[in-house]
Amino acid sequence: MNRITAMVTASAVALSSALSFARSSANPRRFAHTSRAAWRSLVVASALAAGVHAYAEAATTLQLVVPAYFDADSDPADWNALAVSANSVPTTVILNPNSGPGKKVDSTYIPAIAKVHAAGGKVIGYVSTKAGTRALSAVVQDINLYTQFYQVDGFFIDEMTSDSKTAHVQFYQSIYNYIKGLSSTYQVMGNPGTNVPEIYASLPVADQLVVYEDNAANYAKFKASAWQANYPVSRFVHMVYNVPAASLASTMQFAAAHEAGGVYVTSLTLPNPYKKLPAYWTTETADAVIK
């Protein structure tokens, strides 16, 4: 698409030059002849431009949301691959040094995070909540430690409830408000892993919600809640594991067709499908652009 755009731009520049030259000529016939030829070039250039615009409108780019639950020291290649992906498609990396920030800085993550940032990606810190049973003070402590240890762009609030109990909703709204109080620019992604009541989005308790986290076998039965249609797709994320390479493209397309703006697909499976990137990661990055 960039090549075509460049061709259109070059045509327009050439067209302008030709008209200027002909207009300055003392020969009226020459100007008339050049004008007709230039007009035909303009029609062609306009058609190309329309084609570029139509292509841009037809293509959908999914955000890659990556649970990077692998060590930056022992898995530097995977962290480098995340930076490469961030350079071409929107990429958010979930940082998880030790089921949370850990008790001290792991210096191996510092350059890895910097590479993702330099490529245009975001890094958010993993925070456990144990379905609302973890003490709010412990959750806040993890958030604070991330801000002290690492350059993060927000937080991934894991193990989020999916019911409408007032105590649960208030618990996650308190976390959201605390984070936004630290910085309104922090991104808050909640992970109930399934569909939730609309109040989770309307309050909100998170800027983005992971509304599917399960294996490939169950994904075909997934249906987005009807209320999701009232919100931008960018607010919803799907994570699908145990996906064979042959099903990668169709899984990405299914996500886009079912109101997901963000996605992570992997061939790995339980007990830890996020211990490294799938072998098809480069292809997944390319498939994030749905045509």
C-alpha cells in the first residue's frame, strides 16, 4: 500500500510540474496538449488513490496482546520478537516477572521493555486478584512496585470476576480508580476470561476486557454479549490457546468477526500456554492485519 501511495504522490507532483512548465510556455497549443495529457494522468492518479483508500478501509488490524510469562534473560529471542512485532502492528506485552512484580527489580527486563517501547509497543504489569478475594492492599502494593521497578504503561488485572455482585464490581472499580489516580494515561486491562455484565464496561472497571480465554475447541462456540455492540471493538480481547498452525489464520479472522479488537493465539496449552511464544509468531503478526 505504501508503494502505491508513493506512486500516486509522484504522479501528482509530475502532473503539477508539467502544467507549470506548459503554462509558462509561449505556445498555447503546447499548453492545451499538455493539459489534456495531464488531465488523463490525474484521472489515473485519482483512481489509484481511491483504491488505496478502499484497501485501507477494508483492512482491519488487530492489537496483539501478549502474556509474556517468560524470562527476559533465558528467553531473549522471544522478547526481541515482541519488539519486532511492535514495529509493525499495535502490540501490548503483559509483563510478569514472578506472578507479579516480585520483591526486587529484575534488571534483565529493563532493556527488553525498552526495546518494546522503542518499537512503539506498550508494556503492562500482571497483577493477581484471586477473583476478588485477594486483599486490596496487596493488589495496590503490586501496582506500586511495578511503578517503582519498571517503565510500565498500565496493568493487567488478572482473575477478574464475571458476575454482577456489588462487592465484586466495587472491588475492581476501586483498583481501576486507584490506577487512574496514579496516572490517567495508564491502561487497565481486566481478565475475567469470559463474557461479563455490561456494568464492567460502563462504569468502567477496565479500559479493555479479556472476554475469552480458553482453548481452540471451545472457541467456535463463543458469542459476544449483545451489549458489546454499543462499545468500540478495541475494548475487547480474546486469548486462545492450543491452536494448531493450520487454524491460525481462521482463528484470527474469527476473533475479528466476533467483536475482538485485541487477540493472542498460541499453539501451546495448559498448564502454561504463555511460557513462550508459539513457533508461528511471525505469521501471527502478519495475520493481525485482517483483509
